[in-house]
Amino acid sequence: MSNESRRYTVAVVGATGAVGETMLNILAERKFPVGKLIALASERSAGEKVKFGNSDVVVQDLATFDPKGVDIALFSAGGSISKEYGPKFAAAGAVVIDNSSAFRYDDDVPLVVSEVNPDAARQRPRGIIANPNCSTMQMLVALAPIHREYGIERINVATYQSVSGAGRSALEELGRQTGALLNFQDADPQRFPVQIAFNLIPHIDEFLDNGFTKEEMKLVWETRKILADDSIQVNPTAVRVPVFYGHSEAVHIETKTKVTPEQARKLLKSAPGVEVVDERKPGGYPTPVTHASGNDAVYVGRIREDLSHPRGLNLWIVSDNIRKGAALNAVQIAELVAAE
Ligand code: A2P
């Protein structure tokens, strides 16, 4: 059977979650050649239905599911689930595309951004391909073309990350707290350590010994692995903001050879997956709500020279963290696998 006519048995693990639901939508939207779709989640959700295109699929309990016959498994149910079940699916013959950080830093697991290092997906001795962290993903879709032309030595980045990155319960918490506070009631934080509505939280994932959070170090480790360049210096600050969908990043780069804003704009206009929105007028820049939310591109604006460095450039990078930052890239990796 040729690849063109082949249809795949695809399992989505975490199908009831914020990312899993979008994986199902994107598989249908992009007409991925699905022969059979299997939706998996915890025992709590077994028997519920999720939408795949025009059909309803009954959710099955991951714990009792036999992975034999699955061709491609998209995992987005958290790191511990990936660690426990990912290798079992791979041993049963599936290509596992994992959205968690469980395998990202293993040398024998490729970490792939479809526009940046698609060829890396072919070398997967364990049958597992890792999907990068959402913040690294959008940053590198925009920065990789600049790195290839001008050589990036150093990246300073502050992220403004939406609550959807923390899952469905975090979306619910922002909605609930917003309503409560507008009605003069307490925020009562549960999902986040402090109030997120009408606030900012400079803390995502756990604190590490060096004072950075793990979310921040993901930007360091993953940038080097994806660009295959351990010399790149990255100085990150990750902040959670009361936005539902779409991450933003204020990025400052220092390059080996000088790149002007005009050169960067020209390069990015032809870069795959990137849209330049950079007019020096009110609204002439991308925001999570006006551009990113529900769309596929990585939007870049506010491109300007760094006044404090002779080879410095500033950019503002915005993308839908659930789509390009997670579900879309996972499906694009599945497309790479299907095209082999
Ligand atoms: P469930 O809805 O049954 O809890 P989100 O990141 O949006 O919170 O989604 C997490 C996803 O991971 C959900 O689909 C959730 O399913 C799934 N999940 C969580 N714990 C387990 C588990 N123990 N086994 C299988 N799936 C799980």
C-alpha cells in the first residue's frame, strides 16, 4: 500500500483535555489520513464522548486499553502518564508523539519543531518523538531563520503565558475568579498559587536550585537541542498572565553579524509558519486575542533595534499556545511520519 492511500490508527491520549480536544480538531481540519480514531483519558471520563470531525468518539480508559494496532499515538495527559504509557505504546509498534516534558531531554528522543528541524523526526530509536514546550516552540519558529542567516549568540526572553497552557482547570479558574472578583467575592486560588485574574504570576512549573523555574530552563535546554547549538545563551523569565489563549514573548537577541529590522522583517516574511504584523501605529502589532487565538501562525511584530547593543534586535512574538505551541505541531510531526 502506498503512503498516499494508507490510513492510520491514531490514538489521542488525554483526549478530554484542552490540548487533546484541539488535537482532535486539527487532525480533522487538516484531513490527516485517520482510519480509526481512539480517544483515551482517565477512568473518570471513560464512556464520555468527544468530537472528531462530524462524529462522536467514545472515550476509553487508558489504564485498560491494549495499544496493539495503534500506528500513531499523540500524548497530552501530563508527564507521568507519558512516562508510564509512552514506552508501552512504542513497544506495541506505535510512533509516540509526546507533548509532555517526560522525554524531551533524552539524547535518543528527537525534539522537533516542524518548520525548524523536521529531519530530526526520522531518528527515533525508541519510537518516541517529543513535542517542545509551547514557549520554545513559537520562539524558535521565528528565531531559527534569523539564527541560520546571522547566528544568534544570546537570547533574552520574558514570556507572557496564557492560562490555557496549564490545562482546562486553569481556564476554569481564570473564568471563575474573574466573575467572583467582579461580584466583590474572594478569588479563592486553587489551581494557581495566588490569584491569576487581574494579576500576573512570575512562576510557572517548579523552582530549581539555580533560582530559575523549570519552565524557564525549558527555554534554555530546548533551544539548544532544537537548534543543535549548545553555545546559544538564553536568559528567560516566564510569567503567567490572565489571558485565556495565546502566549506572548518579548524577545531580545544578540547576533554574530548585525541584522537590521528591515533585514529581519524581510527574512521573516518568507519564513514558514511566520506572519509579520509590524506597523508602527495603534493596533499594528499582534496580540493573543486579535491574532493568535484560534490561528496557526506565529506572529511577529515590534521589530526594532536594541538601543543598548550594536548587534541587538527586539521582537514581540505571539502564537496560540494550544495550537502551534502544542496540538498543531504534534499533528505536523504526525504528518512528517506519515510522509516517510
Ligand atoms: P480526564 O479528563 O479523564 O481527567 P488538561 O491538561 O486540559 O487538564 O487535560 C489533561 C488530560 O489528561 C485529560 O484528558 C485527562 O483526562 C487526561 N488524564 C489525566 N490523568 C489521567 C490518567 N491517570 N489517565 C489517563 N488520562 C489522564
